[in-house]
Amino acid sequence: MKAVTLITSSNRHGNTKKIVDRLTIGIEDNGGSNEVLFMDDYNIKYCTGCEACKKGGGCVLDDDYNMLMQKIREADYFIFTAPIFYNDLAGHSKMFLDRLGSLAYDPELEMKEKKTLLMITHISDKINDFVIENTHRCIVTANFKVNKILDVGGLLDKKFEEWELEDYEDIGYELEEYDIIPHKLDLDSATL
Ligand SMILES: Cc1cc2nc3c(=O)[nH]c(=O)nc-3n(C[C@H](O)[C@H](O)[C@H](O)COP(=O)(O)O)c2cc1C
């Protein structure tokens, strides 16, 4: 299995990277690979709502988005990671997700039911369920199928125990086996 991970935290040595490294070990132990990309290394603009994508052909903005999406399209599995800033998904992480709408109007560009792990990281013990469900809903836009959600909190000065990190290796090993998780967002009212 070929996975692509997008880390939207800019922290090269942060908690997200630590966890992703262990997911990678699990994926590799199972004969797969994981290409880890930091969003920071790419030029990603925000969606201007121009609606050109409604004609098909994807997003017309001139940046690295379509190239990144092609990398993800060519993989078997997508891992999306995002930090929480001010009780919500970080703005730059959301910016990436806003652009997913551009794929929804062109069957050639859809993700063909690609299984996906969604990882949210934060220092608090608990964040509002809506944040996770709404992020899940954004990812589903382009026909990604989320089959694992990691809500990783309590990260302030976190020192991981080795057994905790080994659990992430196990998750990496089993990634494709998890059942698809239906999203719970009521689209009409945008409430849970
Ligand atoms: C500007 C900013 C705002 C943040 N706001 C929150 C917050 O409201 N709640 C929370 O639990 N963590 C908050 N955090 C902490 C980040 O979520 C946390 O440091 C990050 O997810 C850890 O991932 P990393 O080590 O991979 O960067 C904030 C961090 C920054 C930089």
C-alpha cells in the first residue's frame, strides 16, 4: 500500500511528526510506503470562490494544489493531519480543505473512494465534536472515505510513552482494514 501524508502543522519536529513517523513504521512493516509532505513546502492559495471549477477540470488557481492532489490521487491511502488553533481547525489546514470542492465537479478528479486517516492534534483534553465532524465532512467532499480518526489531545509538554507510540505503529499496520466511518453532520443545518 502506498500512502501519502500531508502534515499541515509547520512544526517539523512536533507531535504530529512523531506520530506520523510511527504510523510510517507500521505501514512499512506491512510492506507499504508512506510519503510524508509538509504543506509548508508548497504554495497553496486560498479558495477565492470563483466557481471556475464548476465547469470541471479542477481548480484554476496557479499554485501547487493540483500537483499535490495528483500525488494523493496516485496513492492508495491518504493521511491528513491538522492542528487545532483557537478551538478550531487551523486556518491554513482549512484553506487546503476548502479547495477540495474544486474536485467535486469532475468525475476524473474525484478520489474514487480513497480511504483516509484524519488526525487532529491539540493540547486540550477535548475539543468540540463539531470541529472533527466538520473536518470529516470537508474531506468527504472529494469522495475520500475516512476510515480512521485520530483525535490526539493533551499534547502540552507531552512525553509519549513507548507503548503509546507502538499503538500508532499498530494503526499504521492495520490502516486499510478499518471500516469506513459515516460522517454525522446534518448538512442542512450544519449541526450534529
Ligand atoms: C496559534 C495557536 C493556537 C492554538 N490554539 C489551541 C487551542 O485553542 N486548543 C488547543 O487544544 N490547542 C491549541 N494550540 C496547540 C496546537 O493545537 C498544538 O500545539 C498542535 O496541535 C501540536 O501539533 P504539533 O506539535 O505537530 O505542531 C494552538 C497552537 C497555536 C500555535
